[in-house]
Amino acid sequence: MAQAHCVQVDPAFVQAPEHRPKAAISDADGVPLVDLSPLFSDSAGDTIPATLLSQVEVASRDWGFFQVINHGVPLEVLKKAEAAEKKFFALPEEEKLKVRRDEANRFGYYESEHTKNVRDWKRIFDFVLQERLDVTGLVLKNRWPEVPLDFRESIEEYAKCVEKLAFIVLELISLTLNLPPKRLNAFFEEQTTFVRLNHYPPCPYPDLALGVGHHKDSGALTVLYQDSVGGLDVKRQSDGEWVRVKPIPNSFVINVGDIIQVWSNDKYLSAEHRVSVNTERDRFSIPFFFNPASNIDVRPLPELVDDRNPGKYKEYNWGEFFKRRMDSDFKKLEVENIQIDHFKRA
């Protein structure tokens, strides 16, 4: 039963009863932790340690989530990006609104994001790695604020470093599928990857609203940097319980997206997750959404399909899928968000 509230609740933020967060949630101590230092040691050669591959395989299969440490992204890059993010969101609202996204161009600042047709309790700033007019008609063009002065430089440097990490993880996953390490890389030559800065202000009704509602990421991989506040919840695949991903300083959270689920023909499952809010502290995070080119048709990889293990999904075009998801995030729609389950074979 919802608590009594001394402030008026905006119904746009209110989650359905079955999706509201509980008052208490356990830390997800079981979320796997993967140390990538063997890839960067002086003795590292072309051979990836079998133990590292096993850790990535188990984490991707059993959780769809894992955290990585000793990942090669310099600490000063993380701290500069974090500082730039906080400076931007501290600007007066009228200053941020100068780079507000709109229906024609979905990149820039936005204060009214929706997940599954319920408004999220957050403010965001999105930018793409590769600007262009996409073949789907989606405008991939960045809006950069004039202040803070070091904003663009700091977060573009962050994006370049995290992109390298994303390709490392992609190659590890490819190896765990018994494929060549660079088997999946060509899909990302004209990638639609974007980076998001998230600000979750304190919320007066955290038992009713969510920073981000329950969802699965539609791309290939998400590489997330989060602060120490915490609030990222993942639904444990073993029992369906929501558990909190405990922040580890200077680490990244990796989660498998829908595209990896389809490519792997359900060996790896995209994990459902959400963001809870609290009444006292601001929370900041920076997810990197690693997405392929818009002309890519997504289907189970032919190497992983045979008569005994037939393909479980019909082919779909990533660009069209991506645009429809962006449309549903921008404003509340009266139809269900598009999901990969819509392409599941009977």
C-alpha cells in the first residue's frame, strides 16, 4: 500500500502497483565481478585466459549483468566526465533548455523521458558518436551547450575510451560463443551508439515513481558508469527478484542487450532492470549504449543455428526498431513499446 504523501503526486510518474519498488531491497552481491587486468598486463599476449572467458560466459548466461574492474579507462577520464556532467545539470533550467531535444532531433537535453509509457524521474543529456541523417529518417545530430566550457571535450574523451572497452567486451562475448574475436565488429562500422548523462534528483514519492521504469536495453551492450549513491536494480534470472547492484568505485556495469540475446539465439538473455530513487540524494550515471549500424538486419547468427537448435527469432531491421523505441521514449504512446518478443518464432 502506498505511503501517505504531503505533496501532490503527478500521475504521469506513478508506476502501476505491480512495478512499484519495495521499501527495502537487498544488494546484489552475487552480480559477477570480472577483472580485466590480464588483458592489459605486460605479459598479455594474443591468448585470452580461459578463466576470464569462463567468467564472462557465466555472467552473460546467468545474469546478463556483470561489473568490470581494471578495465583500461583512465581514472582521470572518469572524473572529468563526472565533473562535467554535474556542472551541466547544475545549470539553470533555461540554460539547459537551449539544447533541448525535439521530435525532429532526439539528441540533447530532455526532462520528460518515458519508459513503457510512464514518465521517468530524471533529467538526461544524449549525444551520438557518429552524426548523420540516418537511413530511417532519424536525425543523429548533437546539440552541444556553450557552457560548461570543458563539457564537450570531457564527455567526448570519455566516449572514445569507453568505446574501446565496449569492443573489448564484444570480442570476449564473441569468443564465449566459439566465434572469432572480431566476428561481430563489422556490425558497428557505422554504429548508432549514443551516450547518455543521467541526473536523478531526490524524489518526494520514491515508493510510487522510478528513475527509470523496468525495461531491457534494445541494443547490443550497455557500459554504465555510476556514482556511489546506488539505485540500479536488476531482476535476478534465477528467481525473478529485484536486487540492487552495489556500486564499486571506478568500475563499469556491463549488461547484455536484446541484440546479443538474438545473435546468441537465447544463450545470453537481456536482463530486465530499473532505477530506484530516494528522497535525499542526487544520483548521476553515464551509460554508453553500444548499438550497430542502422542498416543491420538482426537475426540469430548462422553459426549458432542448426536443425537441433533452430533460430528462435525472425529477422528485424535495427534502424527501424531503434527509431520506434526512440519515438516511445520521447512521449507517451497509446500502444505497447516494440520488443524483441514481437519477433519471437512460435
